[in-house]
Amino acid sequence: MSGHSKWHSIKHKKAAIDAKRGKVFTRLIRELTVAARNGGGNPESNARLRTAVAAARAANMPAKNIEGAIKRGTGEMEGISYEEVTYEGYGPGGVALCIHTMTDNKNRTAGEIRHLLAKHGGSLGEVGCVTWMFEKRGQIVITAEASAEDKIMEAALEAGAEDVQNDNGTFTVATAPNDVESVREALAAAGFEIESAEARLVPNTYKRLEGREAERMLRLMEVLEDQDDVQSVAANFDIDDALIEQMSG
């Protein structure tokens, strides 16, 4: 299961809160701003920004919004200054959680994350308590017909990808973190529509959840993903597809 994120697949199957346009735009604008601040406003020389611009365009974000976010990052326009903070903790059943945020107020965000975890059977942990259970990997998600699997596999591996997972028509292409953009560009050039491309934390092992614990974990993931400052959540759990279908129905 190299580079494969169970929650990433679950989000596609359940049409999770993250799919709401407003939330997507908020996340993308913050990523554009921070990427430009850290690496400069030229996408040609800033791979992280180039990936963020591609994601924004794929989400049909207006060009003026993209340009404004980049200018705020480079300081050409005034705007809110965001800081990247990762919170670590546990969910139902002892599931490990890494919650990546971009915030203008760490105290507020920490308090809200702590409250959400406690409300849904989890707890906030100390720095370093669970990061050792994850590794940073590149993930590119493509939705295509099952018949396209061989073509996706061929194009991805030729571009330097490490693996391709097919989960009922949702293809997750795994890469080294620094290869995300080059593989994304190759797949796009081959005619595949890219849903997302990013470097993210992926679990080394997965904890199996069933019944009430699985339901509570899914609800916790949803409320965390819906929190305004949260950019992404990595969690090392696995559940039955039947439960996913039941909850999404």
C-alpha cells in the first residue's frame, strides 16, 4: 500500500465536506500565499507554487484570485499572514492523527482542534508523539475509467512515479515528495485529468476499525476537515468499504 492514503479514497467515495467549493478555495488561497511567501512568486522557479497554481486552476478559481493570493504571499499586496502548524493526536481506537493547519492565530486553532478531538473521542498529543508513524510521500489523484489503468500505470512509471493504486476508478499515483510536480505535468500532458497533486503524510501502517469506533473516526475526520484552518489530515486507519457506503448513503 505504498503511498496510498485510505482517508484520501474515503473522501472521494463519501463526497466529503472538503468538496464544497468555498472550503476548497479557502485552502487553495492559503496554500498559494504560503508557497509564494516561502519560495517566491514565480511558479517556474517555485515547484510548490506551480503545483498550487495547477490545483487552483483545476478547481476553476478565477485568475484574479490566484494572482491576488500570490501577491499577498510576496508582500506586493497587504493580507493576513499565515503560519503552518501541524498538530498531533489520537482518534477513536488509538488512531494516530497529524493535522496540518495554516493559521493566523495558533492559540485559537489549538483550542479548536483540542475541542473537536475531545468531542469525538480523541485527544491532542505532544509534538512528535505520532509523526514517526508517517512518512511524507507525493500523491496524485486521477479519476478515470477502469480501462485506463494500464495507460495511467505506464505514463506514471515512465515519469518517475513509484506506484499506482486503483480504488474503484480513483487512481492514486505515489511519488517521492520532490517528484510530485514533474509526474503531475507528465500525466496531464498524457491527457489525464488531475484531481489533486500534493506531498502529504502517509501512514506506514494502518489500524483496523470496526463498528462504533469506525463511525466515530469518520465523523471526527469530517469535522476536522471542515475546520477553517485545517489544510489536511493524515490518519492511520482502515475500515470496511461497506461502512463507507452505508454512511455516505
